[in-house]
Amino acid sequence: MIRPICAADAAALAGLHALAFPPPEAWGADAMRLMLEMPGSFGLWQPDAGLVLARVAADEAEILTIGVVPAARRRGLGAALLLAAVAGAAAGGAATMFLEVAADNQAALGLYAAVGFMPVGRRRDYYGTGRDAEVLRRSITPGISFS
């Protein structure tokens, strides 16, 4: 069951993020707490399986991170987390949502395309060592519910 995240969950979120992302990409508890304390930020997770952190500023939202542990992949959780974040952003008044993804991450690119994200730009060497990021965008209708 997907449920909201709070700053008190930071240590558990860091452990989950470390399972979903290889070092040095994993975020620690302090980074999680800082992200959750930013104005407009929110998060959702299924403990022990996956998480998404996002934020809304004015009429735009962005996915800060989304990850699913290897044992829970290919079961629809990534899409469910992503759509829940879109719904949260819509409830917060966002009309568009953005995210960055490694240009060579075909699984993630497929997931994002399946839920309506389209490429709008590229950040060269965003991840270092020559790894670019694709910038993706999705339109959303503020105030709608996906439930």
C-alpha cells in the first residue's frame, strides 16, 4: 500500500534508496530529511519496496527521486508511485511536472513514456563521466484526482 512520507521516515527512506540505487547515487538520511523539509515537497512510499519524492513550486512540479528495489521491479509499483506523485502535484496546483533521467536508462525511459512524460531537453554530463540526463515533461490538470 502506497502511503505518505514524513521527515521522521528519513532513515528508512535512505535504506530503501540505497537498495534501489547503486553507490554513489543513493541518498543518505540527511539528504532525505532536507528534501522533505523543502517548501512544497512531498513523498510517497511503499515501505521495503519503493519511494517517490517530489515538490511543487507555483504551477510546476518535479520528481526529485523515484526508486523501486530490484525485488519489487516489473510489478507496476514504479508506475503507481509516479501516478500518485502526479496526483499529489495536481492537488498542489501544478500544471506540469518535470524530471531528469539518465539518457541510457531504458527501463525508466519506458516507464515515464508510458505515463505521458515526453522529452523536452538534455543535460550534458549531468551524472558525470559523460552520462547525460534527459529532461522529461508531463502536463497535468491542477486539482484532479487519480484515485
